[in-house]
Amino acid sequence: MLHNISLPPQQYGADWIEKFFCNQLPATEHPYFAEICDLKVSAHLLINRSGELIQFVPLLKRAWHAGVSSYQGRERCNDFSIGIELEGSDDDPFEPVQYQMLLKVLRSLLAHYTNLQAEHIVGHSDIAPGRKTDPGPYFDWALLRNYLS
């Protein structure tokens, strides 16, 4: 499952996302942080704007990235999905190096998890429509589908 995240919103390059996923986000550093610092959120992987890959949760463990969700009739997508966050927002295009790393990761996942098919790679918006919009309108699904087909 693909997501986007930026902390504070639409700001990039600091280590706030890492602190957030490690439950170390200081509420006093930004007004937005005070709103979210008590949330318990995690993802398996983060690809930052420079294309660096950071793992937070082992792939066979549950991460808390999907929230209330459903995919192909199954509820609680955190129980059976891998959450990949791209540092970004709904309002900005992703960087080419992020796509390069994402495609490497997805190719590896598809090779390792033989029951995973390319058509099962979805956005947060697909499993929580109306509640979530990420990875957003700038995400290049065509690039991803062309590369994985």
C-alpha cells in the first residue's frame, strides 16, 4: 500500500517523519505536531525525497499505516499489507529517485512474495476512499504499471 507523508505538511528534508514513526515527535516544535504527536502510526518503509529507503517495521510484522480500511472485501488492511510511505504530499510531484527506489522495492517484493501480484499494489485512497487521498494526484501510476508489467 502506497502513501505520502510530509511533516510539517508540504515541508521536506527534516527527520520529523522518522521521529513520528518512532513515537518521538516533539509536540512543541510545530503547531501541527501538537495535533498528531499522540497518534501511534508506523509504516514498514519510507522513501524520502532523496530516494533513501528507511525501514521501520519488519515486513512480516503489522505496521499501523492503513487505519479503517478494506481491500477486496477484507477489513483491517494493517493485518495483511505492507505500508510504503513516500515523502511528499498530494500537492507536489514525487522525485524521480523516489520512483527509482520504489520500483526496486516493489520488484523485490513481487519476487519474494509469490502470492503478491502487481495489481495488488494500491494507494491508501483505494482502501480508504473518501477518508484518504494519498498517494495523491501526482503519483505516476502509469509509470509504476508499465514498469511492473
